[in-house]
Amino acid sequence: MTKHALSRCIAPIFLCLTLLLSSCGVVPPAVTDLSKKQLGVAILSVNLLDVYSLPYSSTGPDWQMRYARIGAWIKATGNYPDIVALQEAPGWWVCGAITRLQDYGGLDFLIEEIRKATGEQYRIAYLIVGKPGGTQPGGWISGNSASGCQQQSGRALLYRSSRIRNVLTSPHQGTTVATPFTPYPLYTPFMARSLQCCRTVAGASNVCQLIDGASSPIAKSSSENTCSTPLGVAWTRARKSMEGADPDKPQLESVFSRFELRDQPGNYFHIYNIHRGFTGDPADDVFAQAPGVISIDRLVTAMEDKYRSSTNLNLYPPILVGDLNFGANNNPPPPAEVTGNLLRFEIAMWGPENVGALFGLASVFPSKQTAYANAKTVIPETQPGEACYRDPSTLWSDHCGIFFRVEPAR
């Protein structure tokens, strides 16, 4: 048999073998790449440090400059986040008779910067806050002293509505949605309502329309009349913060959201927006060296039990991201410090400070896909040992931000 004839005989064999492998579930590389693109979720997490000027001085870059750098980075890199998890996100600031920041004024500005960068209108899943803050001891806001001001800030989540759908936009049947004025229940998961959107900037975009959920009355404050404002509901869990002059001020370590990929119906994933408190609460914490860990872990347990389906597993194990407060600034903690306290999770990525992301262990949280973190980026870029807030010309906050893609494991 000639060499040419032999090749004609072997070619059909390879074709049949390829078809056989495909039918047995072996996916060609191009399809694998496509599935990563279709099923991947891009996440940006930033501790905004409210609306302070940084470094702390009357001449430090103001919050608008810091927030604008987020939009500029998105535009320059082309990294469009599907989820923007925010810690210390501002709600409002009142300084004596002067309103320094209207309701959602900071998020309104940030969303507009992201819209200019991406051409897309991001929405607000929630802005979950604690009790109204007491008078501030110091700091600066756009060159003005923040001393004596009152404010509300907390955890917020923005999302790319063209790509993912917020599943939690209304209360569960029979569920009472709590507000900071109710007050929040302690030591049990509950649905919390987003901050009121009553006093907005005249002439600005109607940020209230970007908050998920139907509108209904809510108190402007404990002493003011009500207004109609969207719900923006999310699950959380509160414990006593045990700091400052108000021991009953709640500490909300984690806020939970559930999303579905619009182009892949039936594929759900869970995001826990973390900002762990440093102070312990004897009624809740058994790990004295890691306050807040029990609160996070119990919220995860409750939410994964509530939304578990044996017939349609979640796309990924639970994703925890944010300011986890393990390790000192500029010194990433040893992995054992993190996973030794959050036993059911593995580190997905970590910045040079307190920020990071964890994935639930596949052996504990069954899912359709085993997740891995791709395109991991610390923002702004730093040199080893350098703090993210050291250079006023690049800083976003007093912490690093992180960006990564959650994709199916190889």
C-alpha cells in the first residue's frame, strides 16, 4: 500500500474517533473557550472609603477623582465587570445645615463614570446600611472638614443588567423586610431594605430608578416623613458591633445576592459582599481571633440551604468577595490564617492588603462548575510591599481593589 493510500484509510478512522470522543463528552478546546466566555462572571470589588478626601487632608484627591479613576480603568482595560461589589459605599452626608451628599449621590456619580466607560447602564441591586452614623471625629470631604457630620454608608452592589439578572428584587412571601429604623434583628439572617432614595441632586440623573424592586413608603429618617422609594432587598445577618458609643449599632459582615445569566437561563450564582468587622461580640463569636467569621459562615449556610436545588445546581460554589480584614495592611495573610477560620472555603485571589475573594469548596457546595479565578488584577497596580493609597495620583481608596473572572475550572 502506498503512503498516499494509507493516509486515505487512516483519515476516516481519525474522523470516527473524533466523533466518538465528542459523543462521550470530550469537548474540543474551541468549545471550552466558548463555555468560559459564556459562563464566566467578571467581578470588581472596591472599598470606596465613603467620600473622604485622600490622603486625609484638605488638599487630598476628592472622592469624585477617586471614583472617576474606576471608570477610567474600566475604559482603558476593556474589563467590563458584571458585578461591582462595594464596601463603605456612601449613602448620604449631612454636615450641620449643609447636605454634602444627597441620597445615592456617590453611587450616582460612579454609575455615570461606568456608563461613560462601557456604554452600558449598570443597576443597583442594593445599598444596605446600618443605623445612621454618629458625628464624625475628623476627615475631609472635597476640601471641607467632615468633623461633626452625620452619614449613612454600607455595602452596595452594582451589576451589568445586560448580562445578568438580579433574582432578589422583591420580598419572599411572608417575609418582613427590615430597615435600620425597625431596628435590625440580631443573630439571624433577614431581608434588609436598601437605603431610602428620597433626597436626590436636582438636575442629576434619576438614580432612584436604577434601584431594583417596586417602590413603597419608607421613613426618610427616624424623625422625618416617609417617601416612596424602591426596595433594593438583600439578605444579611447582624450582630452587635461592640465599638463606639452605641453598642447596639449593628455590624453587617456579609450581604447576599443571587443572580442568573441572561443568555444562559437556569444558571444561577451567589455573591456574598464581605466587610468583616474587627471587634468581637461575645454573644455571637467563638473565634476570638477572627470576629465576624461566625456571622459570615452562618449567613452562607442559611442562604445555600434556602436556594439549594438537587434538580438544578447553582453554576458555581458560593463566591465571597470584599474587605475580609485578614492580615495587616501591605502584608497578605498566610493562607492558613484565612482558610483556618473559614474552613469551607479556598482562596481565589488576594490583594496586598485586606481585600480578597474566596470560593466555596466543591466538596462542600456541589455545583455545575468548579470555579477558578482568571484574569486576576490588583488595582491600582503596586510594587511588592507598596500600599494602594501611597500615591495620590493613582489611589482609588485606602485599600486596593481587585478584579477577576470566575470561570469553569480547566
